[in-house]
Amino acid sequence: MKRIAVLMGGESEERDVSRVTGTAVARALADRGHQVTLLDTREGVLALGAGETPRIGERPPGSETGEGALALSGSSAMKELAGSLADVDAVFIALHGGWGENGTVQAFFEILGLPYTGSGVLGSALAMDKDRAKRVFGTAGVPTPEWRMVEWDPEHLPTKSDVAALARELSSDIVVKPNEQGSTVGLTVVKRGEDPFPAVEKAARYGRRVLLERYVPGRELTVAILDDEALPIVEIVPEEGVYSYEAKYTPGRSRYEVPADLPGDLAARIRLSALAAFHALRCEGFARVDYRLAPDSTFYCLEINTIPGLTPLSLVPMAAKARGISFEELVERIIESAIARGPRRGGPAPHPAGHPAKQGAAG
Ligand SMILES: Nc1ncnc2c1ncn2[C@@H]1O[C@H](COP(=O)(O)OP(=O)(O)O)[C@@H](O)[C@H]1O
Ligand SMILES: [Mg+2]
């Protein structure tokens, strides 16, 4: 039995999703006999089992108001958490997007000397920055669609013709998306020859860096990584072309095939590629690597999610199930590997298996 804090909520566009993940994770850990404290970063400690399961709205919570970036220091729940941490063996970070997933909260737990789930500061920060992640993929032999960056600097706004010229360099349909968002928020597919500027303006509402990426027609695949294993590939068949926020979180709006129907050697190559991508960004514990598979069987890595959804509809639990791992076991393994890594200090821990935890610490 371990004492575990499950941290959920946050202030990103994915706050609603995080609350569903956190609630499911907390219940699973409690069912496995752990002593669980469920904490919403806005509301503080919540009673486990009391109240209804949070629900995901049709739209991300910040999309109407543009709110979504309250300072971490302003969160009373974080202070409450910090005050009660003496009693906790590890923290399950069930936050998606923003400071919950980009290395910030990970750094907080490193300073406190507390084990936490998933990737460390570097892996989290790199994976959150799609442009930087894609550059690293390139050096690690992980294929990723060609792209260009637009900087939305209010002092020097890009002109329509600058943006159109960048789009033309890709000579195909393109996807315009914010560099640091998730859940398909702020994303638009722009046909070749159409004006990409309105799509860039829209994406820029979520951050000053905007990606123009070559559109990869074909199939949507995702590979869950658990510890150092690539789980069976999941194919997503959204009702409409793009795997949108709604298609992601509304039951029945997408179909899933697990394992994806692929020739064995192709599936093996994609799984190896996903592991290479995971290691290239210094990810740890678990993650989900998103791919597009073109009709000519070339595949392209879009991004890595270091805290993928763990809701009843989510893809990682689906992949785990195909590997014979129940939701409860999955959650248990994620927390176990966090505890095995121990407190981290400014970098990925050495591999837990067979290595003394304090090795090299004297240097
Ligand atoms: N280059 C692309 N080609 C085709 N579809 C894309 C491309 N980029 C994104 N998409 C679609 O948009 C979805 C979300 O894009 P992704 O890059 O994974 O960002 P996020 O999930 O962080 O919002 C993908 O799952 C896919 O359906
Ligand atoms: Mg994605």
C-alpha cells in the first residue's frame, strides 16, 4: 500500500479531460488498495467516490473566453498540496497540457524531492514544443511531416504574403496548428492554394508559435509506450477526416481498431519508430506517440503526448487491454515505475532495473 496524491484539473484547454483522467486514475488506485488523495488544482482536495464523474464538454473550457493560463502560484490547491506532501509516497500527475504537462509541475516535484509519474522536466518540455520535438525526431531517424514555423509577434505581425509563401513551400494541403496545444484545439486543415492566414490567426490565439505542416493523407495511428515497451498499435477512424476535440471525447464519434490491421513488418517498424521517438525526447514511464500512415505505407510521427488521456475512452488503456493489461494494472505500473525511479534531480533518473538509485550522486 502506497500513499499517492493524484493531481488533476489545471488551467489548460484540457482541464475537463484531466478531471476525467484523474478521477478514473484515483478510483483505480484506491481499488488496488492504495491510500489516495485526489486533488484538483483549482478546488483542492476532493472526496474520492463522492459526487459524479466529471464530464467532458463539447468544447474545450477556455475556447470561448480565451482564459486558460492562471499562474501556478495563484493556485490555492498547490499550496494545500505542498502542505500535505509529507505524507505522500508519490504523485500521479493527471494533468494535460499547459504547465501540468510541459515540465513546470514536474520541476516543482523535483524540488520537493517527490517521485512523480511519467516524463521528467526535459522530456515533458521537449514533447510540448512540437517544433523542437520534430527537429529531434529528424536527428533520431524518426520521420515527421515537413513543416514551417510562423512567429506571431504582435510587434512584427507576419503578412498574408509571408504566410502564403511559407505554405507554398510545402506544396500540398497543410495543417495549421498551435505549437504548444493538445486535443486538436486551434487546428485547421487548409487546402493547397487556399489562403492559410485565417487559420494562422486562429492558431495564434493559443500561443505565438504556429506550425504549418504538410498534410499526410491516409490513416491515423497511435502507439502507447509503457516503460520500455511499445504496446499494440491503435488505429483511429474518426467519423470525419480530422481527429477533432469532439471526435476524441464524444463516445461513438470515432471507431478504434486494436491492434491496427497492418502487415506485420510495417507494424513492427512503426512500433520501433515510436520507441525511438520516445527515447529521443528523453521520455520516461509512459507516453503516446501519434502517427499518420500515408497510402504508400510511409509513416510520419506527429507528436508525443507525455500525459495522454487515461479516461474510459482513451487510447492508452485500449492498447494496454490488447496487451492483456487491465486499466487498474496500467495505472499501478505507471505509479510503480515512478516510485522505482525515486526522486529526480534535474534530469532523467538512471534506468531503475539493477542500478543503485544513488549511483554517481557523489560527483
Ligand atoms: N500533418 C498532418 N496530416 C494529417 N492530419 C494531421 C496532421 N497534423 C495533425 N493532423 C490531425 O490533427 C490531429 C491532432 O494533431 P496533433 O499534431 O496530434 O496535435 P494535438 O493532438 O496535440 O492537438 C491528428 O490526430 C490528426 O488527425
Ligand atoms: Mg495528437
